[in-house]
Amino acid sequence: MKKLKEKIVKEGKTIGETILKVDSFLNHQVDVELMQEIGKKFAEHFRDKNITKVVTIESSGIAPATMVAMQLKVPLLFLKKQKPNTLQDEFLQTTVYSFTKERFYELMVAKKYVEKEDRVLIIDDFLANGEAGLGAIRLMEEAGAKVVGVGIVIEKAFQPGRSKIEEKGYEVYSLARIKRIEEGHIEFVEEN
Ligand code: G4P
């Protein structure tokens, strides 16, 4: 997605050769117009998949996922990383390891928000090692729903996330794929 890539080049800050900070439009402040276009792009791609629910992970996945859900006119469900005191319902839980943050965390969802008939589209802001995405897939499948695809705003194609998710048989669709980060320069994967 041209506009997204231009925004990344203009406003992204690199940290070493692996981390891209995009706090000005995605991870802290949100560019809502860009998010809306991102939502349309995902909706266009997944429109014929009969999606009944968009699922993301708090917190940074919520902005793009909301826009997709709005376009597809389905509910947005976000997985929680902490069990709230108010979560009285029966819930499902899975442990995820973050290679970037070097720690384990939990992903949780109340069972009542996932139906066996649900066809789920998972949306996330970044794809790095794929552990968050795989955790979300595990939870949805455990709840009996069908995951029909994974949509990613920014994929770091030099990390193994895509292949780990594709190996399990799920489609990954990313709007910007970064091939490498070198001396502050961001190189994208060529699109055909
Ligand atoms: P994974 O998401 O592919 O499993 O990779 P990993 O566990 O390594 O990533 C952990 C967290 O770090 C995720 O956010 C992920 O989005 C974020 N992340 C990974 N690489 C980058 C990067 O280059 N730039 C930025 N900005 N974020 C990156 P999180 O902990 O879920 O945070 P949040 O959603 O609450 O903001």
C-alpha cells in the first residue's frame, strides 16, 4: 500500500537493524484517515471470505482492526493481555512468548464472544516472529471458530512470522513488507 509505505519512510524511526518505531501514526498517536484507508484495503482483500468477526490483540491492533470491522460491518473483538477483575465469564487463555520483548504474556478471550460458526479475520499492527498471531489463532480454534486469514499492517519480512503462520495453513496478507533495515534506511519487498 503506497500511502502506508510513504508514511513509514517519512515518519518511521529505526532502532538498529530490527526495530521500526511508528509512534506518530500507529503505535501511540493514530492517523485515523490512514487507518480508514487501511481498513478499506483489508476489507477489499477479504470481502469474499464471509467474515463474521474481526479479532485483534490489544493495544495497537485495535485502531486498524476497528476500521476493518467497520468496513465489513461485523463486530471487533480484541484479545486481552491481562485478566480484568470484571471478567467473570468463562474464558480461554494461551501463553505467548515475545522475542522482541523477551518475555511471556497471556492472551485471553471470553468464550461467549466466539461462536462455533464464526469465520474470523485476525488483524494486527506488526508481524515479527508470529507468536502473537499464532496465539490468537490457537485461541480462536480452541473456541471452535474458523480463522480465514491474517491481515498485517507492517510485516518485517526478514523475521520468521509469515512462514510460521503460513506453515500452519493460514493466509497472511500484509500492507507493507519490510525487507531490511540498514543504517536507518528502510527497504521494502518488491510487489508485483
Ligand atoms: P510477534 O508480534 O510477531 O509475535 O512478535 P514479537 O512477539 O516479537 O512482538 C512483540 C511486540 O513487539 C508486539 O507488540 C509487536 O507488535 C511489537 N513489535 C515487534 N517488532 C516491532 C517493530 O519493529 N516495531 C514496533 N513498533 N513494534 C514491534 P505488543 O507487545 O503487542 O504491543 P502493543 O500492541 O501493545 O503496542
